[in-house]
Amino acid sequence: MRKVQFFYDVVSPYSWLAFEVFSRFKTPWEIDFELCPFFLGGVMKETDNRAPSLLPARAPYMLKDLMRQSEYYQVPLQIPSDFLTNTITAMRLLTAVKENDPSKLESLSRALWQRHYGEGQEISSPESLLACAAKANILPNEAKNYLELTQDPAIKEKLKTTTAIAISKGAFGAPTFFIQTPDGEEMFFGSDRFHLVAAMLGKKWNGPKP
Amino acid sequence: MRKVQFFYDVVSPYSWLAFEVFSRFKTPWEIDFELCPFFLGGVMKETDNRAPSLLPARAPYMLKDLMRQSEYYQVPLQIPSDFLTNTITAMRLLTAVKENDPSKLESLSRALWQRHYGEGQEISSPESLLACAAKANILPNEAKNYLELTQDPAIKEKLKTTTAIAISKGAFGAPTFFIQTPDGEEMFFGSDRFHLVAAMLGKKWNGPKP
């Protein structure tokens, strides 16, 4: 089993694409896949980076590219009206779930992307976050507890630490993932290097479905 | 035959990768391939974009990615010591050659990339530009004439116009190319969307060699 650490924020649609690819391939590629929720806003600020969609000349192409990628990866995407919303509470919620019930982390991440980029709805309000938790089969009283934990200093600090670790390892955007190799780890950025990932793992890549 | 207009600057290593892919595939993909030399510095300034390698947190990954791409595309790349040099004279030279002897445009473009990114040498001096012209089988007296034309107001203006056209069509970086379709034209940016290009052309993509 090869370890892969996947740093992501649900504000990032390209992270959703890469997440779904890893979900499909982690078994055939024999990957020990660790989801690492971090706060992309913090990464961008710390590294002085900016989202490509914030450049007016680039935004129209990026939206077109996302629609092309949606079709290619077979992940249904639309652009929510509050595109590039602040996801700090959602990412704290994922952090709380990772700390307390990591088995639900994948399904809750997917539920958040599905609601935001699949259905175009906001994912900031407590109602939305609880609806996503329910979809991820988290019991209502547990979900309420995780939502309260988003205000807990230890969870806030944990999200900051994960973000700082990613930056210290070279992250400047999302998704960023690290593949363990015999010589250390190799960093990748984005959702469009899976042909290189497959080659590094000694596996085949014939498109986004195994 | 499907028309493809390819806007590029020899300062861009990702443009070299895409250029070589099109050179390999233009016959099997039945493409009428038009090389459109433009000035990337002008595009970046006009669109307020900046090269990813100018972001300190991003530069190390970009250099690593270029080396990975070099291996994948089988195009030998190294980073010249004057990386992101000013290529205005080289691009005017290509413009003069396109105007006067378009049959030499592809070989001169390749010779410039080969010298700069293949061998790590500068491509600003008259000596370097003439050496590239010789490699592209341009006769010495013609090469000298084209080099003089880099100071000709009409050639300067032509390069500006090509750059302005690309920007008006949506370009914000390089390479940018436009594929003619029954419904108009489709823009692509970069060297990593060939699986989508192939799908749009109704052709197959199994990696960077036909």
C-alpha cells in the first residue's frame, strides 16, 4: 500500500474532481488514502497566491474548463451563485469529524461538494451543514455536536495546523497531495496530473474511470 | 481539415510542449495548423496575469512539474539561467519570418526553444538568433534581413496586433489555441488538455506520441 495524503478544501471544484478520481482508484491503485481537510483561504493568503477565477481575463475560460472537466470526469458540476464562498465553518466541521469519526470524513466531504457544486447551494449555514451531515449518515445528535465543535479552540487550532503543515510541505493551492515513495514524498497539485501519478505508482491510466 | 490557431511565445516552456504535440499529431488529427507568434509579456501585462513561476511558493513545484512533463512528452527541457528572459526580439524575428517565408516558421520556433530550453542558452543576442535561423535552414543573408526587420515599425506593429487579437479572443497566457468547430471556435490554454482536444476532434489520445 502506498500512502497518499490529500489536502483539500470544499471551496475548490478541482479538488472535488481529484477526490472522486482517488475514490475510484484507491483500491485498484492500492493506495492508503488520507483525507486532510485544510483551509484554502489561509494557504492563498500565506503564499500570496490568488484563485485563477479572480483574474477577470481568466475567469470565463476557467468556468468553461470546469464544465469540460465535469463531463470528462463524470462529476456533475455547476457554479454556485456564491462561488468562492468562505468555507471556514465547513472545513472546521470536516476537521471535527476527522478527529472524532474519520470513517465519515469521505462521505461528508462528498455531501458538501455535492450540495455546493452539484446543486449550486450554499454550505455556510448550520441548516446546510446539518443537511450534509445527514446525507453522510451522521446521526442528528452527533452532527449537532460536530457543529458546536466548529467553535472549539482545539478544532480551530487543528485546522490551522493542518493548513500550516501543507504550506510547509510546499502547498500553494488545492488540491495538493503527497505520494509516499521509497525516496520520500512527491507533491502534486491539481486534478490534471493523474497520468503522471499512475506512472509514479506503476499503474495504468486510461481516463477517469477504472 | 480542422483549423487550429496556436498562439505562443518562445519564453513559455509549456508552449514548447504543446507545439511538439501538435507537430506530431497535426497529420493524424487532420489539422490545418497555424502558428501565431505573439508577445506573452504584453498578454500578461494587459490581462494583469503573472507567471506562476514568479510566485515564490509556487516556483519549486512548477520547475519539478516541468521536468516531469519533459519526461512525459519526451521533450528535453532544462531551465536556462536567464529564465523568463525578454523575448521581444525573438518574437519579432518569428513575426518577420511568418510574413516573408512562413514555411520556415515551425523550424525556427523549434530552433529557438531548442537553444533556450533544450540547451539552456540565451536567445536575445543577434548571434544566438542568427544561429537559430541557420539551424532552421534560413540562408545567412535572409536571416540578416529578418533580423533587421525586427526593428521595422510594420513588424513591431504586426506582433502587437497578433497579441491584441489573442487577448480579444480571450487569451491570458501561453500557449493559447483556438480550434475551429461547426459552432465557432473553442479556446484551450496550456499543454495538459490534449485528451479534451482529441475528444473534440473525434480522435484518440493515448499519450503524447501518435
